[in-house]
Amino acid sequence: MNLSLQHLRKAYNQRTILNNICSDFTDNTITGLLGVNGAGKSTLIKSILGLINPDQGNIALNGKPIKPGDISYLPEVSCLPSTLSAWQLLNFATRNKPRETERLLRQVALNEESWHRKTNEYSKGMRQRTSIAFTLASRAKWLILDEPMSGLDALGRRHMLDVFSDFHNNGGSILICSHQVADLVRICHKIVLISHGEIAETFTITEHSIAEVEIIESRLALHERNKVCIE
């Protein structure tokens, strides 16, 4: 299912936030969304999810309007119910399927001893693992992930990148927003750089190499120097 964005425009108080955004995110690919703070990334994600309405333009999944359940979303700041455990949350998300609940918790490598503890006792990394498991539980074919590595250490980040790669290898598609260029280069097929509400550059990732990381970081730094906060 291809995700198509055509001529998206959004303005607040006569300030342009998105300016003629056009892009196609191909089915069964991982696309990175990169940009300095205030570049327009959050507004773009919210537009795709239907949380805000663009002033102009069209968003479609396989040529049709996006329906509830088509996309599973991991927000940058996850708000887990503090009185529930990861097991309770995932068992709810899987509609009382204990085997599926266990599979998801093991997939994100949440310590088994914490499965039945309330999430308000979790570290930030444990909460992030739980949130990712909850996002995966929907079985949507598209994921939108906003800073999914937040709170994870280096080992946790590597593990979660493998989880996302497995999702892709099983036919899924991902749009992932992150400030970690190296993480994006490791798993993405394409990285879209947003600047001043426009698609400034698009990078096709072929080698997943340090050289590609350095090129993209240098281009991002250039846009950082020319930063204009518009969000």
C-alpha cells in the first residue's frame, strides 16, 4: 500500500508550516524523516494521521483515504496508563491472546520480571519498549514512528532497529522520524530531509555506510545553520 502526499500546504496565522509537500512512500519500504526542530516534521505526521487538516492537498493510501487501523502510530511522547502493567496493556491490545502478548513482550526484549509491574515503576527505556510493543500489536501494515529510540541505550537501539527491520521483512512499511542519522541510514531505503516546511532533499540509501551518514549529517548541518523555526 503506497502512501501518497500531493501538494500539502498548511499555515498558521499567515505563517507557512508545510509548503507544497509532494512525496510517495512506497509499500514495503522504510523511509526516514529528518529535519531540524521546527522544520515541519510534526505537522506533516499529524496531517498524515488526520490529527490536523491541511489547507490544501491530498493524502491517500493506495489511492484511497486513510482509514482507522491502516496506520499504527508511536508518538514521540508516549502516555502509558500508570496503573496497568505491560502485560495488561498488551493483552488488551491483542484482545486477550496471551501467546501473542508474550511474543510481543519478548520481541521488544522487555525483562520478563517486569511484565506484571505497573508502568509507573518502569524506567524510560522500559516504557519505550512497552510503547513499541503496543504499536506493533495493531498488526497494521504501516507504522509511523516518532523518535522511537528515545530513552533506549545503544544496545536497546540496535535491538529495536532489528525489530523494525523484521517488520519490514514481513511485508510492513515504516515512516520513521529521528534525529539519529546513523540509525536511519542503518535501516532506511530512503531519507527525506524537511527544511522550512518543504522537502529539501531526498537521499537514496544503497550501502548503509558511514560515508552516507557523513554526507547526510553535513547536509543537515547546513540546514541547521539556516534554521527558521516554523512549527
